[in-house]
Amino acid sequence: MKLQAADDGAMLLEEIPPFLFRLLGEIPGRASSKHPRVEARFFPEPGSDQELIEDWKTLVEPELHVLFQSARETVRADLRGASASKGGFSMRIPKPHGDAWLGALNQARLAIAEESGFDEKDMAAEVVPDPEDPRAMTLFQIGFYGFLQECLVRMQD
Amino acid sequence: MPSLDCPEKETLEEVGLDAPWNVVVHNDPVNLMSYVALIFRRVFGFSREKAEAHMLEVHRKGRSIVWTGSREQAELFVQQLHGHLLLATIEPAPQTQ
């Protein structure tokens, strides 16, 4: 897979192998998890004041739902614009979509980690993708999304 | 039954409306360090050095007080941080006599 910055600030992803393109396609779905641990992680309490917590649930959480959903929709639309060729898939992330991708990738990483119960040690482990080992594949998926996040952070620096 | 030390009760009423509040960011094992530093720069306008210092404090000590000021502004900052999926809370800042 090749990544490069276009003149207009977009990130170009080229020669994406089918396996990695499938993982990209899973970003919106993984990020939409309704698992209770994921919900708790996405919508944490803002403090210990009960009144604030109740106000937060009523006023802030709905806005966060919209924000997270919007990022996933942007990613979905960019993925629909991908093209396939002999060398693999190609797509571009327009510069104005960079934040949505950062957000959706973060959502997906957090959701997968919460669903899988991964801790700091798991996240720091060296992972070799092994189709026979679902845990290793899941950690690889989080790592792949993290790699893309790093690239987007650097491009925005 | 063993006796328990009862911590001094601190109610919100005791923390006056004008009293300062801290915005605290807590560690989590998933968020990338570079991402956290980027969000600190964006939300608080920190320099790269200051953002990285707070990010490292979160990583090493488990939490960092990133801002202190009015409660209303503190809540707005926490809302923005939650929008970037950082674990953040507000808490009353200790009062100096």
C-alpha cells in the first residue's frame, strides 16, 4: 500500500491490498458498536456532580452522537469513492475530511479494544497478523487503524 | 465492625460559583500519544511543547490538569475533549488561602 500527500492536501492511498481495503470498509461498522462497554467509553461521565451528569446525558450526549455519526458517514462516502485496479484499491481522503477520518478511526480503535477487553499490555504487544488467530487479527486491525491515524496526524501538523 | 475514616464532605455549595475548576484528562490505553497532543493543541491552543508535556503527564501519571478556570468554560472544554474521545472530567480546584 502506498500513501502520499496530494498537492491539494488530500491523502492518497494507492495499491491497497484487498485484505486491508476490507479492514478500511469495516471502520464505520466497528465504530458504530452498541456494546455497553463501548457506549460507556464513548460517553463518559464529565465529573462526580450528579446534576452535571444528568444534564450531560440530556444536553451533551445527543450532540456527541451526531458528531460521531457524521464522522462515520464521511468515511463511508470516501470509501464509496474508492476504485479497484490490478494493483489493488485506490482512494483519496480530501483534506477537509481529515478530521472525520481521525475521529472515525479513533472510534473504531476504541470500540474494538473495549469489545475485546484489551488492556495497555495488549495494545503495546508486537502483533504478527495470523488468519488462524482471531485475537492477533483484531490487534492487527487496531494497529492498522492506528498507523493511518498517525499518518493523518502528521499531515495535519 | 472496623471503623471507617469518614472523608471530609465537600459539597458543590461549598465550592462557590466563582471558584476555579480543573479540567482533568485521564489516561487510556488506546488513544495514540500523537493524537492526544494534537487535540490538546487544537482545544487549548497549547504550543507543541506544552501539549506534549501534558500528554506525557497523562501517560505516565494517569492524569493531567490541563486547564483551570470558570466552571462554564471547563464544561465546554470537557465537551470538546469528549468529542475527540479523550477521557476528561471537571473537578473543583483546591482553594488557596
